Amino acid sequence: MKLELGNFYVKEICFGDKTSLKDGLLTVNKEEALAVVKEDEHITEAELYIVSPGDRVRLVPVKEAIEPRYRVGGGPVFPGVTGDLMQAGNGTTYALKDMSVLVVGRHYGGFQDGLIDMSGEGAKYTYYSQLKNLVLVADTDEIFEQKEQQKKNRALRWAGMRLAEYIGAAVKDLIPDEVETFELEPVTKRSKEINELPSVVLVLQPQSQMEEGGYNDLNYGWDTNRMLPTFMHPNEVLDGAMISGSFMPCSSKWSTYDFQNLPMIRKLYKEHGKTINFLGVIMSNLNVALEQKERAALFVAQMAKSLGADSAVVAEEGYGNPDADFTGCIVALENAGIKTVGLTNECTGRDGASQPLVSLDEKEDAIVSCGNVSTLIRLPKMETVLGELEALARDGLSGGWSNDEILGASVKEDGSIIMENNAMFCGDQVVGWSVKRMVEF
Amino acid sequence: MKGILYLNQFFGQIGGEELADFKPEIREGLVGPAMALQQELGDEVQITHTIICGDNFIGSNTEEAVETIISMLKGKEMDVFFAGPAFRAGRYGAACGHICKAVKKEFDVPVLTSMNDENPGVEMFKKEMYIFKGGASAAAMKKDIKAMSKFALKLLKGEKLLPAAEEGYFGRGMRDQIWLDPPVTAADRVIDMLLKKINGEPFDTELPIPKSDRVAIAPSITPEDLSHMEVALITSGGIVPVGNPDRIQSASATKWGKYDISQTDDLVKGEYMTIHAGFDPAAANNDSDVIVPLDAMRRYQKEGKIGGVYKYFFSTVGTGTTQAEAARMGKEIARELKKDGIRAAILTST
């Protein structure tokens, strides 16, 4: 399978007459773009903004981030989600780099939504403060979940994907700045030199905890709660097979942009043929029932062993209950003789003294740990807020609260905030970007 | 700023083992190692007093010694407190730990000590104070004092503190995130660790697995005993009377509530609900017995399988709640139950 990603580097975004890219300047026809957003009658109100690194802007409640793309030769950017099913990861896709489409609720947030500061002290907590962002701020008529802490955010997330496809289509007739090729030979057809290198599988545990449809990450449109671990080509993940869900406390969440660019996959590709033999991805999940966890671990270990993996990397999208899957999977792999490194974040409490993962095992002797979800963060007022600041305190964001006996509400009258890292949008970057690590004090 | 140092009878120049019963004394100015400490601290911090106590005395009369020393310190200006270094001396290490702990609690000032990693005082007290990694004997005095005082100055000036391993003290079990400088991405760190693990080279995990803290499973109860016993219901599933009277948090809970069910047989919709933010609440809001199975317990009670149901059920929220908070709440609830002679409980999670 061979994927060519044609990259167009976006240096600046502006609004203008024609949606187009020229010399790194992305011009967006706002009216046309908003018409695409409003194709769904559930969108009741929508506006677009442009934010860049250094802007005095705070975004909250942020629901999703997507990289604008265009599938050369036709077909949806997200097969099985924004269009018919087709093979992802084989062929050419164009990508607009250094930018994302961010989706922000006009009013209402929830457990799974987060916050981004584009400048100041808060900027270091998210990856998206480093990007140019086209921001969709919108509201919907999904009254049934308006006051619910857990929201599917269906209309908003799908609007974001449509918008990303619309923006992506602006480059369809252009020549990319650069083409990156991602190609892995079939597992049994690799050269002697490659076969002699230690082989590695990447085990991904995307979020799948909700029994009811509409909340979990989707794999080609299929609810990850309803799947057993399956072997995937890494190109499929990089090319739109996986989309983010709407459930996990936000700093632990993997956005759709995160899947499209998954740094751990890119790194394994970079090492492939040099230090390792990258076998592929085992896509597992994080279902809640113990039996489902055990079954998933069993499947992962068997698959890795049958593939002849010498080693594995396991990454979890979540903490708490999912730690049991993370630990269970690592233990199953180690028991199968596969040398495993785990990639996660921790919940050590506001004082840092709590047990880092819910479930621990001495076989987990190699872990890269990207953050503490419960670290308290205080940030000053930001000039401009896109969305609604009060959502952080009012709507049960995983790192916000409306009343705390000692700390008061998350949002102060002067516009400053106090929150847990939990609500930083995809902040722990367990997909591989994180330059944070956990240490003992 | 002002500081005070604690020493044992030997370093306090009272005498050796034969004078280890020496009762606590406070002296103005510098005694023994206090001079070296003052030298390292320079003009920033003045060591105003030295406290001296025999190792045996504090070992056998810990409470009395600690109380005496605390009363000696009352009214003294103090911004920081030092003890030792204790090197490998076990009794001296324990004494430094006890005193530092009490001073921190009473006066809320930073407390620092230094011990060798084989000193049992390290395991006893490292979670509660800065214990610097010291030498095995007094030969390391200058170096150990330097390490303590250097850090004390950073602490007092409010400078950025580095992780335990870099500052040189024993980790206090408090984990937090730092930004790597220069930045190294998690993906790069994974590959580095993976290659080392594959090649059998040493590597440093970023999450050393702590020793597990398991509670032994209690001996089983016979059906005969159970038929006479009241059973308590406890949940981390966030079931509360509608309105959440105790305002238990929906995530990262620090509170628990107890609710009278002595006159209740069924947790009906509209009267009870869940406030837990970590799962789909539909089923629990429709019938809270799916999480706190009071209806089933009442049936068992009628059938004579259990003696009864304890008059309160206890509830908190498990999602995002730290292990430390959970353990504290568990202990508090257990105390209530024991007080009422309850010996059996069902703990439901979600």
C-alpha cells in the first residue's frame, strides 16, 4: 500500500472572494464556506474566524480539530463518514499543512470539549496554538443534549469535516510544495535486510467507552465499541480511516487532526528500514466491561505474535478506566515475549501524590508519560474569547467546575480562569507530539 | 531570613553514645555543623539557633522530645528549618524526620534534611519532606550541607525547582508534568526507549511502577452469619437524591454523601439520580437500583439471606478521582461503618 501525501504549506489565512491557495496564502470565501457548514439544517448559527499563533484569543468549548484535505481522484476524505466507503491509505491525498479547522461551540460545551489559548502562558498546553486555524463557531438545534454533560456534538463535528473537505478542495488543481511517500511492503514480502531488523507493531487504543452510538471514535465510520482488535495499515490511519469521537476528558482525547498526522506512526515510518521493521498497526479499543478488555488484550497479543512482532508500542486515548486496557494489553504482550513500550498520560491528582494509573503492573517497565490530567492551571483574562468562556465553568468540562469550596468557579469575574489540565484541548498529545513528561518531585 | 538547625548529641558537641540520653536544648547561635551551614547560606539566611537532642532520648521518648522542641521554637522567627545531615545513622535519621515533620506541621515552613540512601529514615519520611541524598559518613558533611543549603536558597527565593533527581533529594512521590528543554517529542522518546529495551541496554522509564498497595481480602462470611448481619451499600457511581444535596462533584470528587434508606425499598426515578460524568447516565437515572441495588437487597432481606440493609447508603463519584482521595474517602466511610458495628458492605463501581 502506497500513500502519497501532497503537502501545501499554509503561511497565512484570510477571507476574500475566492477560496484558493496562492504562495502560502489561503483565501476563504466566508459566505461559500458557511453555506457548506449550513448544508446541515441542524446548524442554527455559524460564523468563521481566523486565529494565528500569538493572537490574544481564547477558544472554548473546542470540540474538534481537522486537517483540510483533498482526495485526488475523487472520494471522501473520511471514507464511511463523509461519503461512501473506499480504501484509505492507497493513492494520493493533498493536505494543507500548518493549519487546522477548529470547531467551537457558540454556547454549550461538555465533558469532552476543551480550551485553546493562542498566546500567553496557556499556549504551551495545546498543539493547536502553534497552528494557523480557521475557526468555526456554531450552534445547533440539538436541544436534547444542550444541557447534557456528555454531548455527541454530531452536527458540529460533521460540519467541521465538511468544511475541511471544502477548504481542501481549493488545492485540487495545484502542485503540492512537497510529496511525502508512505509505503510498507506486505509483511511477508520484505527484504532480508529489513526482516533482520527488530520488528515493531503499534497498538492504538482509541476511545470506545460509550455503549450508545455517536460518542466513540469511528473506524471507517464503524463504532470502535463494536469492533475487535484488527490489523490495519498505518496509511489508513494517516488517510482518514479514523475520526475522533466525543467522549474523553479533553487533554486525553485524540482529535481527527491527531489521527491524520499521528506522530508515532510517522516516527515508526522514519525508523523503518533503519533501526526497525515497522509491521503495522493493531487497532484495539477501550471498552468498559472487564471481559471486553480481556478479550481485546487476548486478540492484540495473538495478532502481534502471529505477525512475528519482536516488540510493540501501546498508546491509550484516555485515563482511569482505560488504564486497565493499557496495562492489560502491555502485560499480555510481555507475556507473549514481545518487548513493549507504553505511551500514556497520568492522573496523579492536584498535589501529584496519587497513583499515576488506575491499574499498574510490574511488567510495565518502559513507559513514556506525557502529562498529569489534574494539574491546576491559572490563566489571566484573554482579550478575545471565541465561543463562550462561561462554558468552562457551567457545562461540566472535564477540567472545569462551577463551584469549588476553595477555588471558587473556574471562570472568574475578571475573565481569568482556573482549570485542570483535563480541559486543555487534546493537550497531553499522547499521539506522540508531547514535549511534556512526568517527573517526580 | 532566619533559619534553625537540629543536631544530635554527637554533632551538637555534647558527647558520644554515652550521652545519647541528652534531653533537648536550644542554643543561640551556631554549634558544630551549623557553622558550615551558615557559610553556605551566606548573607541570605541567618541561622539563629541550634537545637540539640540525644538520639536515644528522642528514640525512646519521641512524643515528649518533639513537644519540647516545638515549644522551644514557638515565638522564634523562622523561615526555614534544617536537620542533620544524618548520613547513615539510623536513629539520627529517624529523629531528623520526626522533628522536620512536626516543624512543618506546626509552623508551615520548609524543612530540609539529608541522609544516606541506606538510612531507614529515608523510607520513613521521604514522602513528607525534602531529604537530600547524603554520604555514608561525616566525611561528606561539607558536600551534604552544600546540597541542602543550595536548594533552601532556591526555595526561599521562589526560584524554579527541578525534579527530585536533578535537585538531589529523594523523590517525595509527587508526580507532575514538566516541559523538556530542549524539547524531545514523546514519539522520539518511545523509539529511544524501545531500541534500548530491544537491545538489552539500560533505559529509564518515565513511570516507575510503585509498589502495589493491596488490601488483603477479608475472610469470607458464612451464609448463617450473613443472615443476621446488616449489609451496607457503597458506590462510586454517583447515585444521589435528586438535587445532589451534598454537591458531590461530577468528576474528580473530593466529597462523599450518606443518604437515609431506612424507610426506602426502591431507589425510584425522580427521587434518585446519578451525577457521575464518566458514563451514560440514562439507565441509572431511570432506575438507580442498577447501581445501588437496594431493591434486590430488600428481597434478600425478606428471604432471610441477609439480616438487613444498613440505614444509610454511601455515594461518591469515581471518574477522575485520584487514588489518594478515594483512599481517604474509603477510610472515612469505613470508620462510620465500624462505629455502627457493620461488618459487611457491597461496593459497586461503574
